[in-house]
Amino acid sequence: MIIKNAIIHDAIHKEPYQGDILIRDGKLISVGESVDAEEEVFDATGLHAYPGFVDAHSHIGLDNWGGPTGGAYDFNEMNDICCPQLRGLDSYYAQDAAIPAALKGGVTTVATGPGSANVLGGTFFAVKLYGNSVDKAMIKPSIAMKCAFGENPKRCYTDKKDSARMTTAAILRQALYEARDYMLRKEAAGDDITRQPKFDMKMEALIPVLKKEIPLKAHAHRSDDIMTAIRIAKEFDLKLTIEHCTEGHLIVEELKEANVPVAVGPTLMHAPKQELIHKSWTTPGILAKAGIQVSIITDNPATPQEYLPFCAGQAVKAGMDPFQALQAITINPARHIGLEDRIGSLEAGKDADIVLTDGDPLVSDTTVKYVFVDGKLLVENV
């Protein structure tokens, strides 16, 4: 297929350009060059082409539209504060009504997984927003290990195990120390099964974190929680991403020195907890201006998934550079979840996830007209 005469915003070059997009077998073959091959033609004259929007932090498919709230649904395990062995993909409901709504808004890929009731809650995964099962739509089954600081573990486990921030940090450290010991003993035993430590599913789940194969995905709103996450990641030499980063604008230099990717949001909501009182639309712009890699997130269902580009538009209204805001819902979240080789920009070799609009998608009166995922036209708003 050839998408002809589109105004292309590839999320890599700041200025848009007019041209064609050649798609074969679900991949982008060329972007921008004039194409006259014998292919099916889709006339995009007057339309703007963007990469499919990407959300680096969602609970779509786990905290389902119409489901109960309060932290006890399929996205949180309420009987164990430390459960790294859980996999978000095992709770994903492909028929969640939020999924087609998100796709209609141009969101084609999300990182989704466990909530933040637990100090360690399990693994996030990446999924395209289409299909009847997670097995067909999933891009990668494990992209990050969710951990949480601040009010949520305390609130959910006050009467059981955790009533202070220092306790949360100690529980995480204990798990990492035990996993490191388990890993070293396992490596020392080699192929000698008689010397192998007894199988422990929790410890096994943390080995990819210790080997820096996946990052800790740290739920942290307040500045002290952000710094605790950074401190622990340094102690154990781990990869880290900061999720929510509500008070990130208060510790810009510290975040820049730590050189960690941040995902800011959800901002389109009120402040139900003390740790959100400094929530501001200015945060992503301030951090991006400082040279920090910023993604904007919905934390669906905290903000409906389809409002992701609207949230980027609100950041622009608060002073964020428009191109950086576009990157914050395209290439930056792709980098944040380690999938920039497949999604997040319109470049040859990547998945053919394309959004065609009648204007700037960060402006509220713009309409998403067509959405392609893996080269297939899945949404037509005509």
C-alpha cells in the first residue's frame, strides 16, 4: 500500500514534510519519498500523518472499563505486598471496552501491567490495541518490573506490613538482596542440580532486573520517593524509569544527574492524595527543556486512554515545546519501554502504525480520521 501526499510528522524531524509512505507486510518500507510502484493507493491529500501514539504507563485491559475500583481488581494482588512473579499479561482482557476507544483516539501501543498497591507488583508488557487475545496483540511479554513508593503501598498494607516510607524501601531492598544471593548461588552451581538453590519463582522473576535486562518501573510521585528509587537503583546497579514524577519539576538537577527516563502523569485528574498537591501541566515541559527524556502518560483509567494526545496538548498550553510534546507520546515512550526499534516514529523498517488526522492532534478540535496498525486500516472516522 502507498499512502499518497500526506503531510508527514515523523517524530524525528522537527519540521513536517509532504510525501508518500510505502507499506509492505505491515512494515514501513519508505517514508517521504515519492512512490509510483504498482501498489494499492490511499489518498491522504490534506491529511497529517503521525506515528501511532504510545503510552508508556497504562493499566488498560487489567483495570477494565466498567469494573470495580479501589485497587482490588485484576491489576493489584491484595494478599502479598511483594509479588514480582506476577505477569500483567495474565490479567489482560482483550475485550476491555477502553481498547477500541483508545485506538479510535490514535493510541496504537501501550505498556500496561500491575498497579501500585504492592512494593513489587509484577511485570509490565507491551501490547498493540487490537485483536481478540493478548497472545496475538502482544509485542513483548516483559518490559519492566513494577515497584511502588509513597502512599499506595502504605495505604493498602498499613494493617498488614507497611505503614512508613522507610518500610517500603526496606521491603524492596530485602527482595533485591535475596534475589541477588539466589542468582549468585544459582550461577555458582552451574549445571550441578544438587547444588542449585531450591526453585523460587519470586527470585527468578527478579533476575532479569538484576541483570539489567529490564528496568525497575518505579511508581514515585513525591520528590523524596523519586530520590529513594534512584538511590536503590544505584545501590544495586539497576536500570530505572520514574513513573508519574509529579514533583519532578522540584528536583530537575537531581533527575538530570541521575539520567533516568521519566513518565509524567496522570495530570488530567484532581489530587486525591497529599503526594499530588504539586501536580502541574508545566512539569513535562520543564523536564524536557532540561534535557531529560520525558514521556506523557494517562495511567488509564486515571485518565481515559484516548485522551493521551489531549494531555500532550495541555502540556503545550502550559509552555512545553510542541515538538517535544509530540515526542512525549511517540518516540520517547517507545524508548522508555525499550521498543524504539519498532514503534514511536515513521521510519523505514518500523511497524506501520500510522495515524492520519485533519490537523494537529494536540489541539482539541482536530479529528483522528484513520488509524493503521501493522499496515491494516482499523479505524475510519469519516
